Amino acid sequence: MFLELMDKVSAQFRDRLPFVVYKKPNEAQVTALFQKDNKLHSVLDFTETGFVMAAFEWKPTVLLRADEKHEAKFDFSTPQNCKSGSEIQIDLEQKSIHLDLVQKSIAAIRQGDFKKVVLSRKIEADFNKSPLELFQSLLFNYPNAFCYLWFHPKTGLWLGATPEILLHVRNKEFTTISLAGTQSYNGNDQVVWGSKELEEQDLVTDYILDILQDKASNIKKGEIESIRAGNLLHLRTKISGVFLEEGLDPIIKFLHPTPAICGFPKLPALEFIHNNENYDREFYTGFLGELNFDAETNLYVNLRCAQIKGSKAIVYTGGGITQDSDPEKEWEETVAKSKTLLELI
């Protein structure tokens, strides 16, 4: 059944028609949605139904119509492709540029421009596999992530394995999370977090709680917990409640981008990113997922992702910077995050 599903996806890709194939965290069911034409549809007010793909900044959000839907179970017992274990080659020039950028952002934080900023970079790697093969490797290696492969002839081919929920909504009840702080997983369940990571997590959580105050009732904040995403650990806090009004449009526009992928306060952090990152993130740190499927919406932040362009894969990675950041450790964090895809590519 799963191989038949992949054959259908392959045929859709050969015909250069839009599709998305994905698996939700901790589930075995893989869903493929096909659009019958190559028209580029956009979301107007989030009352539409379909699969959405949004950029980091507010460009028109792409809506993929679910003209056809196919489902199959993925067999986790048969390895699709083990990680290579090969060393990731470090670009020393890129490292120097990133270290200088982190230093510059710390200086801006200390002079009061903002409290946190999220800085990212992209890595170009040779790619000689089938995108469907790489997607299946993601399914096997990251069962607790949202794994996807997206294609539209007018926006390109993207895939990823993200650990972060932006928003889950059923009727008016919602769940979102704040996710910040990163360290490598070394097999030890007794995790110790530093002040930098805890402060970063508090900034994201407080921001989300603040914007929800006059938009929701029965707001509940869970305990901070450590979660594992592949070879990394993150801090996570669940937040839930009931929206006071109908409609996702204002909520999504307030939530995105959160301090977890932009910074805080939002506008000065965003201006710093504009002036210093020197590239367009496109769909990286945007969001994607099911919009209004049977009165339910499931949106995820587009982290640990790559864009495939012919024989090249562009892998995106980043991290949050606060006044307590250590530039060398921030660089190492981006390297660790990039391994999610680079080890498979």
C-alpha cells in the first residue's frame, strides 16, 4: 500500500503537478494530496480548505487544493536509509561570517535594540538522490516529527522534518507550543539547561500568552519539558485555550512569526534580520499544514527543511540569540540542526 502511494506521488511529480505528502508526529499514516492543475492558489482569510504553505514573511500564503487524497501506513520496521555517519564539512568562511553576525546581534541586544533575535543561514549540498527516497528516510529517522515533501511547479520542491507545532485548532479549542533552547542529545535523560536557554524559552512563552489574553479564554500553560527531536533536545511549553471569536486569520497573523523564529520585540528583531542575514528565507521558518480539514486545522513551523533545486539541496538552519549567547556555541547549534537533513543527503 505504501509503495503504491509513493508510485502515485512519483507520477504526480513526473507530470509537474502540485502535491504534498506528509506524516504527522508519532503517527504511521502517510497522506498524499494532489491538485489536478498547476494553478497557484492563495489564502485570503484562512476560511479556505486545503494544505497551506506560508513564507517567513507575509507574502501570499500558498493553498494546495486537495482534489485527490490518498493514504497508507508507513512500515517503521524496515529501514529505508540509515544515516551515513559521515562528517559534515565545515565552511570556514561561512563560520566566520556567522560568528561575526552573532557578535553584532549580541551588541545590539546589550544596547537595548531588542531582547532576542533568531539568525539563520543556508548550506548548499550536492544532491543525487530521489526526493521521494529522501522523504522516506525522513519518515524512518524522525518518527516524532512532522515530515513532508511539497511540490508546486511555481514555488519549487521542499521537504523537512519539523518538531514545532504552530497551532492546532478544533472548533474553537486550540493548542500551541513555545519551543526554544537547543542542545545535543547524548543519551542522557537527566538534562540540565543553562540560563540562556531558559531565558529564551520564557521570552517565547510570555509572548504567546500575552497576545492570547484578549483573544481566548480558559488559557492553560503546561510545565516546561524537554523533548527530543532526532539528535537534538529542545525546551517546550504547551499552551491551550478556547478562542473567543470565530476565524483563524487574526490569530495566525498575531502568532506568526513568533519569537522562536524571529525574535522579540518582533519589529526591531525583524529589521535586524532584514539588514543582516542577506538572503531570503522563503518558506524556511514559515508554516505549513492542514487548513480546515473536517473542522480541524494543524499547522507546523517549517524548521529542519531543505529546498531541492536540480542537483543541489539548500539546507536551512538557525538559532536564537540572547545577551548570554556564546558565538561559538551558537555556530555549533546551527551545525547540529543542519545534520537532520545533511546526514541523509
